[in-house]
Amino acid sequence: MKRRLGIIGVGSAGLLSLTHFCTWLDNDWEIFSIHNPRKQILGIGESTNGGFVGLLERGTHFCLGHPQDLDALDATLKFGSKFMNWRHHSWINPLLDGNTAIHFNNNKFKDFVYERMARIWPKQFRVLEGDVTDIQNRPDGVTVVVDGTPHSFDYVVDCMGFPPDHSGYTISDCSPVNRCLIHSLAPGEFPFEPFTDHIAHENGWMFGVPLQSRKTYGYLFNDTITPKEEAVTDMARLLNAKELDAALGRGIATPEYRFKCYYANQMIEGRVGKNGNKALFFEPLVANSIFLYIYNARLFYDFILGNTGRDECNRLFTRSVNEMEDVISYYYQGGSLYDTKFWRYATSSSAERLKQRADFQDLMKQYRELRSRGILHHGPTYAFVPLTWEIVDEQLGYSYIAVTEPESAPVGAAP
């Protein structure tokens, strides 16, 4: 009798989990994608990394060289992240190891993945449509109630989006922004470059994700410092837009979302694992969440096969999100070109947070020592590989890893 794995949700994390498990579990498993087709996902346009493309290559036979695959996802190529106004020069945070990633339209992701799963993994892939109202986690299995009908599974991955409350979660202090306004430009209204924009502005920063059909911008700010009306005006100015996607006069609110950064205290409880926004949420700096979605899927895979225990998986999950918190603080702690209330708050709070992070400080000391010996590549990965840290360290002028320290080290730098 086949074992059954349920994956609830068809946002990016749910579909990446589905692809991962169909790829790596054998034909002794049935893998159910469970979702309510009436529920919409937060469709903005997403930036990815090489791991995302690698998983799609294995699981869906996606190919960067096939225009039809890119067209199916409304996708463009990505070679890295472009930082503007963080320093006097613009610079690229590159994808390394020969990696090329994509920007894709997540509203098109489900149809693409479903078609490939049905064709490539017909012995494993199953679909169960309906509204999930209950997940009953038992020692010997999991019952998922879908449209009032119970369905039994050996394990479940919960990717149903934001939790109803934050009990059982840790609220992160890594991010100085808490709100995002969304606006899109049509082709011809923006110059295409194969990068994800990271544009610092007076009140925070703005991402830009180029798709074939549009370029989506997200203006991130802190609404306890900057009123929304001021942010709307500034975003329209930056994009030379008469009005944002508010469609003024038609009563449609500006597409936006408020957020808190958080992560689950336990990624795995019983036979249920969390992924996506049910497991964590961070601001979108350097596409950090995609890394974690794929890593979570791998941890749960190792757990259900008995390769790694539950407690160790949870420890590794917590370590990975703590590292990503440090990455976010690392970028902010050096500030930008703007001497404003937001940036003074962002730099001071981020620098102070990093001073308290012994793991981060120890890592930078280790990197510096390895670089002095000419073998920085021997260092451990800490969210990023050592070479990425070296490149970003140089471009931001931090000198964490410099062999010879400048007379005045940046705020928060390792002693």
C-alpha cells in the first residue's frame, strides 16, 4: 500500500514542496497537492535564485534555453541583484557558481507545475481540491478535513499562508520596514536589465522585478515613521507615475501589504511540517525566502525518511532563519545615501542587533582569518557562500573580511 503525503497550498512554497517531493520520493508514495481553487494567492512577481531553477530542472524539466518555458512563466533571466542608492556607485550582488535564475509570475506557476507533474510523475502526483478546515495531527498519521470530508495521510506539509496569530512563533527584530506598496509598469515604460532592483530611497528601499508582461515594484517603508500618503507620493515620483495602481476615482485601494517578520518556533510538529508563510516571513531582500522554502522541503524530506530526527530538523531550521536575519541586518547596518529618520533608525537598530549576534561576529572573524591565508573558500556557508560575503563586504565598504582593518571600522563591524 502506498504511503501518502499531503501538501496544502499552491503558492510558491507549496509548489516548490510538491516539485521537491515528486522528484525525490519514489513510486511507493502518492503526493497530493491540496488547494481551494477559489482562493487567490498574493500574485506580485517573484525573484529567485539558482536553487529554484535547479529544482525546476529536475522536477519539471524546465530549461532556461527553451523560450516556451520562460513564456509559460512570464519569466525573464536573472543574473543577480542590482543595488542603487545604497552607496555612491551602483553594484551587482551576483549569482555565483555559474548560476542563472529567473523572475517569474507566480500567478502562472501552478498551471506550469501541474502540467509537468502530471506528465513526468504520474505515479506520484495527485490533486485534491477543496477548502481545508482542519488538520488533525496524530502519532500514527494526519487527517485533513477537506470540504467536510476527512482524508488520511502519513505526513502533511502545511503551506496555507499566514498563520491566524503568532502564538508559537518568534517575531523577528531584523527588519526596519513593515509595509509595502505595489505598482507595475508596462513593457516600454522601463529599461529591462536581468537583475532584481534594490533601490534605496529616503523612507526605505524599493524592489523591481522585471517580467515579460510588466515590471512590478514594491516600495518598502515603515509606517510608524513615514505616513502612507507620503510613501504613495514618493513612489509615484520615483516611478514617474501620475498615479499608482490605486486607480483613483474607481475606489480601488492601492495594492499593498503590511507585515511582521516572524518564524515558527517548531517547523515540524508531530507529522506536520510548515513551509512558506506558515513557517516564516521576511522582507524580500535578496530573494531570501526562496532559499528557505527549498531548504525546509529538504529538511522535511530527511525527517519523513528517518535520516534526521525532528528535533535536529527544527534546530537546523531555526539556525537557517537566524542566519537570514543576520543577512538582512547586515545590509541595513551600513545605511544608504540618505540621512533621514528612517535610515538613522535602520542603521542604529541593525548595527546594535549584529553586535549581539555572536555567531555572526565569530563567522566574520573566521572569514577574515581564512582570507589572510588565501583560502576564504574553505569557510562555511552562512546563508551565503564565503565569496558572496566577500563581494558584498567590499561593495558596501564594511571591511569585515578585510585583512588590514581601516582606521575607522564601520558601525557594528567585528573587532
